[in-house]
Amino acid sequence: MARTTREKFWERIWASTVVLYTFCATFVVYKELSKYGVNWVWYLVIDVPTSWLYGITSARLVMAVVRRRWGQIQKWGWLAAANFAIPQLYILITARKAPHNVYLIIYSVIAVLVIFALGGIASQVSNARKNLKTI
């Protein structure tokens, strides 16, 4: 089933919001992680496109859940997860000789972002189901 103009609009809004968050994350990488070998420019180059794709795929995941399209849920879920993980993996791979606490903070940030992502997706599913009932 083709996406509606409204769905495309909200996909782009969501993806744009995620990309805006990327610039805040890049600032943190610049200020706190560049001294441990993480190149903030490469982080930004990696994170902008993956953030956009994460935003699009997570929005499509929400619509697949709302419409109970189980095959699409798996496809969009894996793509969203991969695009979410790539920038964090870059940090973990490139950080050198960082204190143990830095790794704990990175893992904690990833965990918090996963929780927020799941909560956001659950909220979007709930809102989308309510909107479908009113149509």
C-alpha cells in the first residue's frame, strides 16, 4: 500500500528532528570525545545520513505496526536499528584509551536513546491508532 501525502510529511518531520538532534550529539562528541581519538567531523558525516534514514525507517516502522503488517515491521525494524547503531559503533571503535567511565557513559547514552526511541515509537503507534479510529 502506498504511503499518503500526510504520512510522507510526518516521516520527513520526524527525520528532520532526528537530524537536528545529530548536531547536538556532534557538539558533545567534539567537546568530550575528540580528545580520545573520535573525529567529530567523521562522526557528523556518518551520523547525518544515518539519522535521516533512522527517522524515515522508524516512522515507517510505526506505520507498519499500526497497520499490523508483520513482514514490514521486521524489515523497517532492522533498518531502523542498524541506522541507529552505526554512529554509536563508530564512537566505540575509534575511541582510544578513554577512561572506563567514558565507555560507561557511552553505553548509558545508547541505552537511554534506545529507551527513548522505543517509547517514541510506542507513542507514535498509539497516536496513529487513535487517528485511524477517528477517520
